[in-house]
Amino acid sequence: MIHYRSFRNSDPPNVLRLWHEAELGRGAALGFNCDALDLLVFSEPYFKSDGLIFAIDDETHQPVGYVHAGFGPNGTGTELDFTQGVICVVMVLPAYRRKGIGSELVKRAEAYLQSKGTTQIQAGESGQRSPFYLGLYGGSDAVGFLESDAAAKPFFTKLGYTVSQRHLLFRREISQKNDPFDPRLVPIRRRVQLGMMDQPEAANWWWMTRTGRFDSISFILAQQTAPELLARATVWGMDFQSASWRHRTVGLQDLFVPVPERRKAYAKTLVLEVMRQMREQLITHLDLSAPENDVPAVNLCNKLGFTPLDAGETFTRTP
């Protein structure tokens, strides 16, 4: 028999064991200890024990799965928006699958979210709606459940969820200086300047609780003669996943070009400069992601020599 209960203060080792034994695919960091969970999950100011629910085997008295639900931020990133519920992770040990345990865990997570006022439930962390597991699962950004985690899509589809968004994950090996040459960039480099900061100018409470927990650098491309923004992006250290992949990897996220400056090669100029700066820091790989339907972003990745690595999908269901 299986019974269910909420998180207790003695449970971090149980979460750690389930994470490492649940076979979550290449996108899940491995080899870390409870300190990483303390940093990224349990110490978050909005962590609530009721949102993390275990399935317990009555014979062994051991957890055999868990689900964790949380919330995204409001539009200004200053507090939670309880209408935006997220099922962040759900996992069941392989020997206990196909017994209804995962479905029951999701059902209880949905009930928790609805009790707080959620009107639409998203399965899979993505973008701003990523309260806990950035750096432990996914890629350079939270993009939902990965295709390499093959059990995720059939599971949520069976529960009545539909795919709401799909992202592509890309990687480029940057240790060797073999960047693509584009003659358009020569005059651009003569008239722009690159600025670097340890965090974005608009960093808010939500950013500080997520990407702000990692070493990061924000790059800004601007005109030399005027402070007008041409492009910006943030790079952060994917330390826990890099340890699993056995090479030094950083993630690039929040690549942005103002609308009037698009299609002028500023994004390409900035990413190439980021690659050069990271190479000087002995970083070997750069990861980034893009929505599959964002044709300019996907084309930029291809032109810069990034290789498709995986894909992530989020799912939604209206209670």
C-alpha cells in the first residue's frame, strides 16, 4: 500500500535519493548533495512544505516518489502570483511506475494549487514560472520537461494536459577559436562598446531568488556615442549540471534586442563577444535555448554554429 504526506524537515535526504534514482534523463544534474537542494529549493522564501508531497511505501516506509508544486511571479517580479500554478517536478522510482502513484501525486499537487487560487496549471517549469529547479534540471533556462526524459510527455498527455510551448536547446563548443566570420560585423564593432555587470540593471526580487543565486555576468551592447541599448544578455554558471557533463558550461539567457534595432546583426555581435569573453575564462561550452516557433532566434543559433541538443515542453490544463 501507498500513503501520501507533505514534506518534513527531515526529508532533504529523501528528495536527494529520489532525484538520483528516478532516471530523469540527461537534463538532470547528478552527483550533488543536500547543500544544492538547500540553496535552490528549501531556502527559497516562498518554499512551502504543503507543496512538496511524497508517496510512501507502507512496507518499506521509504518514499518512492514525490511531486513539487509552486507559483510564478507577478508581472513586476516583486511577489508571487497564486493564479499561476506550476507542477515543477514529479518523479516515481522505476520499480513503482504504472501503478497510479504518479497520477495520484499530480492530483494532490493540483488540489494544493487550486486551494491557493490557481486558475490554470502548468506542468514543467519555464521562463519566469520556474520557482525551484533552475540549475538542477533543464538547460540554460527552464524549458519544461525534456524530450530526453521520455516518460514525461505520455504521462501528462494521459492526464489531460496539452502541450503549450516547446523550446529547443542548443550547445556550442567554444574552447577553440573558430567563430563564424561575417563582414557586416566589422563596422559594427568599430562603433559599439561592450559593458559588463554582475547582474541586470532591472534585476528584481524574482531574478535574485533564481538566477541571482548563481555566478552571472550581464553583457550590454551600446553605441559608443550614445547610451542607447542595442542588445543585452546574461550568462550564468551551470555548475551542478556541468559537473555531470564533465565540461565547463555556462548558460546564456534573456537575449534581447530592442525592436527598432533588430535585423541589424547586433544579437550576433553580442553572442560572438560573449563566446570570446567566456573562452578567455576557460569555459568550454555555451548553452542557450529558443522557442521552436521563434524563427529568427533559431536561425541565429544555426548561423553561430550551435548544435541542437534537446527539446523541452510545457503542458497546461485548466482545473
